[in-house]
Amino acid sequence: MVVEFGHFALVLAVVVALFQMLVPMWGARTGNARLMATAKPAAIAQFALLLISFLSLTYAYVTSDFSVANVAVNSHSAKPLIYRISGVWGNHEGSMLLWVLILALFGALVAVFGHNLPSRLRANVLSVQSSIALAFGVFILFTSNPFLRLDPAPFDGRGLNPILQDPALAFHPPFLYMGYVGFSMAFSFAIAALIEGRTDAAWARWVRPWTLAAWMFLTIGIAMGSWWAYYELGWGGWWFWDPVENASFMPWLAGTALLHSALVMEKREALKVWTVLLAIVTFSLSLMGTFLVRSGVLTSVHAFAVDPERGVAILAIMVLFTGGGLMLFALRAGQLRQGGLFAPISREGSLVLNNVLLTTATVTVLVGTLYPLALEGLTGQKISVGPPYFNMTFVPLMVPLLLAMPFGPFLAWKRGDLRGVAERLAAAALLAVLAAVVTFAISGRGPWLAPVMMGIGVFIMAGALAELVFRAKLGKVPFAETVRRFRNLPRSVFGTSLAHFGVGVMVVGITATTAYQSEQVILMKAGESREIAGYTLTFRGVVPNRGPNYREQVGQFEVYRNGQFVTTLKPSKRIYDAPPQPTSESGIHASWRGDLYTVLGDAQEDGGYSIRLYFNPLVRLIWIGALIMFAGGAVSLSDRRLRVGAPRRSRRLAMAPAE
Amino acid sequence: MTRKQKRGLLIGGGVGVLAVAAILVMFALRDTIVFFQTPSDVVAQKVEPGQRFRLGGLVAEGSVRRGTGTHVEFTVTDMTESVPVTYEGILPDLFREGQGVVTEGTLSASGVFVADTVLAKHDENYMPPEVADALKKKGVQLGQGASHPGQQ
């Protein structure tokens, strides 16, 4: 009964979406305020209906209602509650429902908080947003309906793929979708601006916080996925340049560029046309990501059982919105007024450099991801493009971007003073050189690029702090004055510093673990010992164990460092009950130096086990860096709230840092 | 500088970066891509020894032999031809006889494929698409698992 209710709510939501697409836009065309005003209740109703629909599917999962085909195929009664809930989006149908739910959530947020938007802009934005919801709603109903019943109902379900039964992965899709789908706001605003043929200050002030919020969630979502791959897949790696990873990384790169160009547009009314184009492109890449993951056209270790016919439908949706958006852009972009002038060496100039490098990097990732598809389509040859490609193309583009990063926030708007900025960054540069030298002295091995990258990472961190120090005039004015200035700095300044600092932390983590990882694949019998990166591991054999829905063999490794007992690591091999699938669980000991990482391999005939040992130096800084970036976004966003409602005040705040 | 000159500089800079990237991409695509081959391709001597490629097919029944240490030997087949493979390391959890597999490495002069990577799968039901395609062309009937579970 509940399931039919949810099914019905989904159908109603699609009808509401159709209404919301047509009526407000008609109102905006004819200047009818009453028709335009219908957008708000429609957006809220659409979200409420989709929420009901989603909750009823969740209910079917929690109560293990196996008469629902989707539940029977993807769940099992013996599964812990959290994975019964996360199972809702652990499959194609449910994850698409979550996708549309989040889309409607963003629409409803605009409807509720958008009272100070020009009514025509708001009507158009909600109308465009609803057209996306309509397309995906119809897609779900006709090709991926999660509410279909089975008769007779099976006795028990088939279960969720065991490697998806993991806390990080349970929350990975919702965060990722908040990011992906969040960029739909930027898209809807861009299309609305093109329909009206104009953008104003309110436009950029609205687009930036939405983009920032989406970017934050996408950052965390990608970081979670990487963290999961690190400890669950047992390969000791954290990023594989896999097509499905790239699918989420491309919108992130473009979204990061959009975040920075929207800044120029908001503060200086420049780069309008470019920002609108970037907004369209970013969401198009999100749609493409959905298409790549859901269609199965790509060979990927991530490719779960997927279905090409649905892929065609998503491809059609993607072509419709991307093509339509770009066509509208081509027709209308000329009408957008050009904004303020600036010299090449200026804050604007540095943000343009950021955009050029980020979008070019996006293109290289796009080429590497789609080239195998194109080649197979044209010649029938099957190839794979792996990490060497991305190391050769993506990394060289990142180096100048990272080097330029600390300079940007120091440069003044319109016309900057590069020499002055260089002086202010001298201390940071000195620290960076020191870090590079120290890295080289300690490691004495690895590629020459590694110490340089360590230096760049430290440069970014120190540069981010230097900006705060400079703005608070530490050491130049009495200390009490510094404290006062520090307190009065706008939150967005802290946000920028924090986010940039996070990038530096991540660069250090990536460099250290990539260049200085130790790996051993060995055979061990009980009682034998082995040394890696200053640790001594003694293998104490294997103990069988029984979990809630799996059996496992748990390896016992006693870890010693300098003769002191540190911990016992317990990597295991599991066999799940349903589906009966083996998985490996790694045993990890984390310290400030890095992670000691163990994987239990196959049993040998002579009683030994094959064992994989890694030491990954500073690897945690990668995810800590992502968390700091998220925090930076959050701090910056808390500043935005002040501004969204108060355009006049924002002007004064915006001027403040330039004093 | 006039507005036009500034815009020219901007566009020139952008095009410059794109050109550098394009050159990098072209070199990278020439040097780093890896082709996918079936055992039939290998037997037909389409591949030079020492050239890196991916070999995909089914792990032949009864072919897996564990040597000393972490040394493993098995045979990859497309039901027409077979290629012996050696691998040093730990096999993925879902590696099994009769199941699809993709390995990456080089062919030795003696015709043995020396793999340094054996690709893991995430899902019992998942068959690497190249393997599925290649096998379909050979007329091999794929069992359960090649299609989406929702369609059965």
C-alpha cells in the first residue's frame, strides 16, 4: 500500500513538474504576476511529493518488502539497517529517484528563500529547473521505475553487493548528487538570464552561493569515494583515473572554475558571457557524468551491472539540455552587456588564468575519458587510457595553477602590483624552498619532481596564511589593532584562505604518498616477521570469525616499532551470505607519518598466506585537505547569507578588503 | 592598452594554453594508451613481443596453478584460442576459473603473457564489456550475469 502511494506521488510530481515548467514561464513572457507566482507553491509541492515517493521506497527497503522488484534484487533481510537504507540509492532506480529528489530540493530552496529575486528571474529559473525534473521524472517512470511489484514475491532478496556495504559508500552518493545536481541551479540561472537577455548584480549574488554549496558537497562526495576505494579495494591507491571517477571530477574542475569566474562577475560585472557559458558547461558535465556512470558505455572497474538502453535515454536528456543550453547561448550571449575593464596583472587577471587552466585541464580529462569510446566507435579498436596519460597531460597544467594560487588573493582588483605581492609572499616562498630541500634530504630517492611538488604544497599553505597575516597587519600595527582587524575580516576572506590552505595540504599528501609509497607482496607463515618503513610485522596466523551477514578469516599481525608493541592489525577475507561474494578488508594503522596498510591474500598449500604490505606516507592529508576545503566553503557561505538579502550592504563589505 | 588589445591578450593566452595542452594530449595518446586483444588476436600474431597490451577472455577451467611464492599461472581463452599467462602477486577476490578476466602486461618471446596487473571486478554479475563483446563475436553463450539483474 505504502509503495503504491509512493508510486502515485511520483506520478503526481511529474505532473506538477510539467505545470511548473509551463505556467511560470508563460507568466514571465506575458508579464502575468499571478502565473509567475505559481512557481513557488509548485516547486514546494514537487519537492514534497518526491520526498513522499522517496520515503515510501525507503520504507519498502527498511521493512524488506520483497514484493517490490527493486528491493528483492538489491536488498536482503539479514542486512544491517543502515545498509538497508543506503541500499535505496545503491542501485540504478533508487539513485535516479534520489537524483530527482535533490533536484527538487534545490528548486524548493529557491522558491522559499528567493523572495528578494526579481519575480521574472525567479519564475524562469524555477521553470527551467522543473524542466530538468520533468525529463528525469519521465525517465524514471518509463525506464527505471523502482515501484514495480513482483508476483509471487520471493522469499528473500538477492542482497546488495558486499563491497557497497560500507559506511563511507553509504553516504557517498547523496553527497555526490548534492554536488552534481546542485550545479543545476547555476544552469537554471544561466538559462533564465539568457531567456531574459540580461544579467544583473542579483544574478551573480545568487549563483555564487549555490555554486559554492554544490562545489562543497561534490568535494566531500569525491573525497569519500576516494577514501572508500583506498581502504576497501585493497590496492593501496586512492585515485585510479577511472572513467567513473573522471565523471565526477570533470564537473568538479569546471565547477571550481565557475566559482572563481562568478566572483569576478559579482564584484566587477566582468566575464559575464564566460560565466554564463561555464554554468551551462558545468551542469552539462554533471549530466554527462550521470550518463557515463548509468549507461555502462565505459569500461570501468566501477561499472556495476548496467543497461545500455537506459543509457540512450539519459544521453537524449543530456543532448537536449546541453544542446539547448548552448544553442540559446549562441543566440543570446551577444545581448549580455560587457562589464568592467581590468589590466592583465590584477585580481581579475589571476582569476582568468585560473579559469583558463582549469577548463583546459577539464578538456584533457574529457579527452582521456572519451577517447576510447570515440576510437572504438570509429575503428572498432579497443583501448584503455590509464594514469600515464593523465600524468602527462593533467599534472603539467596543475603546476602553474598551483604556483599562481597564492598570488591571486593578494592582487588588487582592476590593476595589481606583482612585485609588491612577490615581496609579501617572500616568507612563504622561503618556507617552500626549505620544505623542498628537507624533503630531498630525507627521502634521497623518488622522482626529482616530488621535492618540488612538496615545496609547492607548502608554498600554497604558507601563502594562504600570509594573506590573513597581511590583512591583519600583524607586526605592522599594535597587536590589539591586529586582533581587531583579524576579527573584522569578512568571512569570505577566511573561507578563501582556508580552502586554498586545504589545497596545499592535499598537494603535500598526494605528492608524499605517490612518490614515497613502499610496497611488498610476500608470502608469510605464522610466526614469521617482516620489516617495512621502520615497522616490524609478525604474522600470528588466521582466526575465523562470524559477522552479521558474512563469515571471515581474520589475519593477525603484531606491529612493533623500535621494539615497542604498537598494535595488532587484522586484515580479513570475507565471504558474504547474500550474495555469496568474497571481499578483502584491509587492516590499517594510521599515524602522523602515514598509514601502514595490510591486505590478506590467498592461502597457500604449505599453510602460508600471500600478504600485501604498504606504507603510504602522509596519505591522510589528501582527505584532510578535502575536509579543510569543505570547511573553507562553509565559512565563506556563512558570509554569503548576510549578502543575499542585502545588496547595498554587500557593496560596502566588498570594498572593505581593498582598503 | 586598449580594450581590444586586452581582449586579444586574453584570447591569445587562452589559445596558447590550449595549444600546449593539445600537444601534451597528442603525445600522451600516442605513448600511453594500451590496446585490448583477445587470445585469437595474439595467436594470429597481431602483437609484437614486448609491446604492452591488455589480454581479456575467460580463465580456462582447470588452468590455475600456483607456483612457489606469489607466482600464479593460468590460461586465458576465448573458446577458440588460448594464451598462457603468468602473474606475480595477489589475485583479486573475484578471480575464478570460468569467469571473465582482463590482464595487462607484455608477451614474452616464448609466447607466454607476463601480466603485471590482473583487473578486479566489483560485482559478481559484471563481465568486462570488451570481454563480453569479444566472446559474443566468438559465439560463446554467456551465462547469467551478463545482463542487468533487473531484466531477468
